Amino acid sequence: MTNRTISHIIEPNLVIEGAGVLLRRSFGPHITNKFDPFLLFDHFSFNNPIEGPIKGFPTHPHRGIETVTYMLEGTVRHRDSLGNMGTIAEGDVQWMTSGRGILHEEMPQRSANGNNLGFQLWVNLPSAQKMSQPRYQEISAGTIPIIEKDGVKIRLVAGEIDGIRGPVTEIAASPLYMDVELSAGSRFMVNVPSGHTTLAYVFEGTGEFADQVVESVSMVVFQNDGDQIEVKSEAGVRFMLISGEPFKEPIFPYGPFVMNTKEEIEETIRELRNGTFIK
Ligand code: MN
């Protein structure tokens, strides 16, 4: 086993999306596809009453991607063109495979104490699955396995650890996605296949990632060689661990669409205009 070292650390940018939602973005879809198979990582955090009502994300389309929403405080109401609707409640995960296309709205709501805290990850689809049938995996908090050992608490959304499998299945990027909480003085090790893109989004506390001190809020990008991640913390730290297999295909992103070529994006826009986007 070889420990991964850190490639670099991203300080998330504050951006405004949807109908005026303030969020922290670590990265977004870009033609360089540096985080292949991951396209975007957003952190919603509305904890200041002067921000006023959360405006949400009114109806918008997606094609060619998967969006993964994980809520820790507050909820997200959602509704789509295929008749699906529901609420992503505290601790729940929604793994949405847009495939060839959906139109949906996502409306965050504050919790009773006024907070809204959650994450949205975008995962690419390989070219052969970009025009697949849309699919939702709705995972309620109670069905997410919690693994507790030696001061480390893991909530496993996708992938496998210690022979335990997360509830999200059949994802092309074979991702590992989990919420990891280290209590003060604990240490965490996890195997990740060499070559898989691996990131850690540190959102509470401070930890040593590959012997480098990282404070929240930061996105740690690991080098691609090595097959093990080591994290230690003196005072406690909490982070999302994200790892997946690159597709190594060219991408052509345009807003909420990520296809492989410019022609496929032009076709997508044509279909939206003439009303044939939703099949
Ligand atoms: Mn969306």
C-alpha cells in the first residue's frame, strides 16, 4: 500500500446560481475535465438570516450527467418533467441520473433553526450512457450504513468499505462517496484504486491529510498514484470523500448539459427549442 500525497488544495469560490442562491463552488464543468469523472462540487450553506428567503433553483434541464444531492440540515423540495416529486430530508441523498434529459426544480428550505447545509456533486456519464433513460435513486437517511470504529464515523453513500456496500448502485464511475467524521485524536485510512480521481471536501474542523494540515472549508485534490488515503486529526474534522474512475473521454459542457462534442450540445439546444428535449 502506498499513501497518496496531495496535489493541491482548492479554496471554494462564492458563486450565485439558480434564482440567486449563494453557494461555495470548488469546481464546475470545464472542457479540461481535470477531475474526471467528477464535473462539479457545490456546498450550500445558508446560515445567516440576513440572506433572507432562499430563492432556489427554478425549472432547468440536465442532460448527460448525474447529480448527487446530500443534505445535512434543512431540506430540498424537488419536482420534474417526468412526474417525480419529493423532499430530500436531513441526512437523505438523491442520486439523479439525468441521462437523455429531465427538466426539474430544486427548492432548498431552512431547518427549524434556520440553517440549510448540503452538497451537490455532478458525476459524468460515459458517452454510451449519456442518452440513457433518466433514473432516480432516493436514499433515506435511515438506509445509509453508518460504520463506527476507533473514533471515526462513516456514512457510506456509494461504494464499498470493510465489506459494507453503500445503497447507491450501478453508477458507471464506480464511485466511493462518503461522509467521514473523525473525533479528536483519531486516524482514518481508506483504500482507493490507483488512478481513480480522489478528493476530500473538508467542511468542519481541521485535519492532517497525507501529513499536510488542512482547515475547513477546503477541497483537497490528491495525486492519482498511490492506493491509500490517510487522515489524522488532533481536534476533529469532517469531510466528504469522493473517488471515482476517470472515463478519459473528451467532454463539451454547456450550462447544465455535459456531452462529448459541440454537435451534441447544439442538438440538445435544438431539441429544447423545438420541444423534443423530453422524450
Ligand atoms: Mn439541477
